[in-house]
Amino acid sequence: MDPITLIVTALAAGARATHRDAPPPALADAHAELVTFARQRLSGRPNGGMVLRQHAEDPARWARPLAKALAAEGADGDAGLVAAAQAVLRLTDEPGSSRGKYALDGASPSGQAPA
């Protein structure tokens, strides 16, 4: 999976999970950290915060605009943002994460680049 798709997927999964009754504190914290990283990455972009908020409300409709904004701001090279996305996905889909469903292209299932 490419880093931008990973980030957008994690933002959507985290938003869905935190809107449920009583999400686990670790998930709420991980999602909040992810949103903070994404907001910082988009802070210099006109309407960046709006796209992020709209995506949280309607991920299907806003996934492409958010992905384009993140890509334009170089989010694919932001190790902190990618790590925060992986943390959210581990908490929202541990089995998928363990199988490598969210591994970065050219990375092992653990998310680390092969040696």
C-alpha cells in the first residue's frame, strides 16, 4: 500500500471507530495523534483543515480530495504521520495489520523495509 492510501485509510478507520460508543482510550489517543499530524501537514494549504474535517464526516466522498492534498504537501515522506497511521490501523484491524494488509509498498508485513 502506498503511504497516502495508508494515511487516508487510517483516518477513515479511526474516525469510524472513535464515533462508536466508548472507543478504547488507546484508539482515541492514536487517532487524535494521527489527526494532529495530518492537520500539521495540511496547515499551509488553503482549505486543508476543511478537507480533513469533511473526510472525517464522509470518508467515501472526501477520500480523493484528502489524498490529493496530502500528496501535494509531501505526506508520503512524513515518517511520523505514516507511523501514526500504522498505529491506528493496528488498533482498528489487528488481524489485517498482522497479515501485512497495511504494509507499505516494498515493506515487510511488520511495516519495516526489508533488510
